[in-house]
Amino acid sequence: MLKRIKSYIIIGLFLALGYFVSSYHIIFYKMNNSLDFDLLKKSYLTLEYTFFNVTTKRSEDIMKIDLLREAGIGDLLVDIGKLTEGKKQELEAKFEYENY
């Protein structure tokens, strides 16, 4: 009986971990010579772009990705100093226009 309860708990933990991973983007960035991360809520459950490093990528290439843009990556890039507010709005407008 105890063995069965333990297995149900382990299965529940794996399901919770899977739900978390499919619900959030985990964004890595380098700030002040240390590697930091932030969580962005995904628009829908998916495993695409779950782990994403913005340190080595150009801001324009990051903003091209619809899933990340919808999750609010632009605001994060402004917060970490990789992008200005004006440039963020320009890139958002550019890529939203391309999608329509």
C-alpha cells in the first residue's frame, strides 16, 4: 500500500513538472557577470522555446519569435538593458505588421 502511494506521488510530481515546463519560458541572460533567469508565462501549453538564452542573440532575432513576443520578452529585454523602450515598440510593430 505504501509503495503504491509513493508511486502515485512520484507520478504526480512528474506531471506537475511537465505542466510547469510547458507553461513557462525560462529565459537566461547575463547581467553583472552572473547568469540570471526569468520566467515568462506562455500563451498556451507547448514545449517550444522553454529554455532560451538571450545573452548571445540579437534583439531583432529574439523579437521575431511570435511565442516569445506574445509572452512579453520585449519588456524583459528593456528591463535588462538589452533594448530601449522605443526600439521595443518599433520591433513589435514591425513583426506584428509582418504577421498580418
